[in-house]
Amino acid sequence: MADDGFEQGVMALLPRLRRFAAGLARDPADGDDLCQATVIRALEKRDLWQPGTRLDSWMYRMMRNIWIDESRARTRRGETFVAEEAGLSVGGGGGQEEAVTLSVIERGLGTLPDEQREAVLLVMVEGYSYKEAAEIVGCPVGTLNSRLVRGRDALMAWLGDGV
């Protein structure tokens, strides 16, 4: 196989993938499992990635698909409960105030419906454009924008009321 920068690209994406996975899974350990499953699948499906295309979008879409599949399987098994106190450990290590603020925001994100949480994470946390985020989740840009606005408004209301 020719050196196309695939491995280096995957390694460079790991912090962002872990952060997105933890946000989707709402639990750091489950997020790490999701990230690991995504990297394994990417390595297995490496021949499907075309050099010169967006590796990050390809991997985010893959992660999202794995997460959806696992969520559906968990629902079928009847294991739908996730403890509310299973907060996320995402972000930089700041002082106590930053850690508390991050914890509050993470709890607020956890209250959002999945589609809204995805939109908020991709656009507001990961910095993707609306178009890029829409491609990752596989919906029209207008739909993503609507999810983002509803999610952002709900999160702001929750932060105002729930803190």
C-alpha cells in the first residue's frame, strides 16, 4: 500500500474523535469504546477511503453510524438506562470553576435529543460548517440548522433554568 498519510491522519484526529464520541455516548468509557470501534472499522475499511478526500468527515460519519447501530442494539436488549451522574470528562484541564462549568454544560448537552446534541457538538464544539456537519449526519443543511437552533436554544434555556 502506498503511503497516503492515512495513519497519520487518523492519529491527528484522535483527540477530536474522542471528544465527539464522549459527547455522543454521554459517558467517557463508552465514548472511548466508540472511538476504538471507529478506528478499528476505519483500518478495516481503509481501502474505501480515497486519498485527497476529507478523512475527518469520513470517520465522523463512520462513528455516527456505529453509535446509531449500538444504540439500536442496546434498545433491543432493553438496556436503555444511563445514569444521569455519568457525566463526561471532556475538555481541557482547568481549575475548579472551569471543571464545574464544563460539567454543567455536559449535563445540559445530555438533556438534548440525539439529533440536536449531534448538531451542537459538530458545529459549536468541533467547529464544522453547517454544510460539513450536514454531510456527516446525512441530512440537508436546513435540517441541520433547525436541529442546531433548537438544540442551542434548549441548552441555553437549560443553563438558565437548570443551574
